[in-house]
Amino acid sequence: MFTDERARSAHRDWDRVADDLVARLRHGVPLRHPCLAELADELTVTAGADFADRFADLARTPRPTGSQHIEHPEAGSLRLLHETLALPDEGQQLVVHLPADEATAVALDRLHGRRPGALRAVAMGETG
């Protein structure tokens, strides 16, 4: 989101999405955690003020639900809804993205080579 310049053109609502990502990072891991400090330092150097200003803003809180509008190079305009679920282990979250409309569902099915509307089997531990 911060180090690839294509992210700004891919996300129509880049500022809001960036705000949410940094807020989720800040509130999902204790601030004293050494890995968080190292990541924040690295992103401050590589992404500059876009990241640093958001990370320094203690008032930002993550939104558990929301939407994103993404311009995909192959699938075109996609609207996704997302919901963040807290897991029992500290600092772990599951972010679920779902198509916000039928056109997005069809486009995602096409990207994955699935027949539109077909059921999707998801194995435990599968990432994607």
C-alpha cells in the first residue's frame, strides 16, 4: 500500500484504506513489540510521511467493517466489503473480503476460473 506506487491508482479510496491499514497495525500489536518498531522504522524510511504521519496519529482506530473500490488490471472495477474478526491469540486477526455486488462476484469468479455463482470450498489453513 505504501511502497508500490501502483497502489494509489488501484485503490480509488487510497487515503481511507491506508488509514485503516495503519490503524489496524497500531492497535493489533503492542506498541513496544520489537517487530512492530522495526516494521514502523522501515516503512517510515521507505514510505515517508504517508506512513509516518498515520502511524504517529494515536487517535486513529481501526474500523471492523468497511468497503474498498479497487481497479484491477485484468478484472476492472471491483467493489469489496470487508470485516475484521479478532482471533483468540493476541494480535491475530482475520480479514474477510466479499464482493459488494454481482459484477464484482462475477469478475472474481472469472479471475479464479470458477463458474459464476458456484460454491467455493476453502480448506483450513489455505491462504490466498
